[in-house]
Amino acid sequence: MTNPSDLVRDELPGDPVPATWATATAEQKKLVILEALKEVVDPELMVNVVDLGLIYDVLIDDDLNVTLEMTLTSPACPLTDQIEWEAQAVLGQLARSVTINWVWMPPWSIDLITDDGREQLQALGFMI
């Protein structure tokens, strides 16, 4: 299997979408998107949104428009705009457009945090 990080290296001049994506599988594209989203950090918990388990699904159409099914640790989060802007910024070279559908069901819980996310939270002093 191709290493997902290799899919973002070769770009066509003037085209924001990597050339190798033409032959990438949907699963490879999803892995690249998720890896890029690890740069988006929840400003309150200081852990990325992927390892926190906030990304419920990644949908990519044939034109490389990306739709994220995403939640937050709390529906009352005042930093939704910041997280959305950062997600769109990190995916700007991978997708023609990025849409975030904020979903609240199922509600987020600490059970969704990855092992890496748990380690990061513990390093920050959280007892989890």
C-alpha cells in the first residue's frame, strides 16, 4: 500500500490538488485528510481534533470536495469558528472545498479519544 504522506508530495503547477490523487483510493485520500487534520488543535484541550475523536466521518466526492462530519467536546464551544477556519486552512491544498457539518449525535465522550490523544492529555496533566 502507498504511504498516505506520499500522496501530497507531487503537485501540478497551478493546481491545488496533488497529482497523485488521481490514482489514490478513497481510503488513502481519507488517511491523508485525517493526517492533515492532526494540525488542527482544540484550543481548550490542546490536543488535535483527530486524536480527540472529534472527526466522525470524512466524505470526499469525485471533484475532491471534502465534507467533514465533526463534533465538539461541547455544543456550547465558543471557538467553533477558529476550529473550522483551521480545518479549512490545513485542507486547502488537498481539497477543492471543505465543508464541516457539525453533528451532535452521538454526543462526544472521552471514549472516542485515541491512545495518542490520551497520552497527550496525560502529558498536559489531565487524569484520563
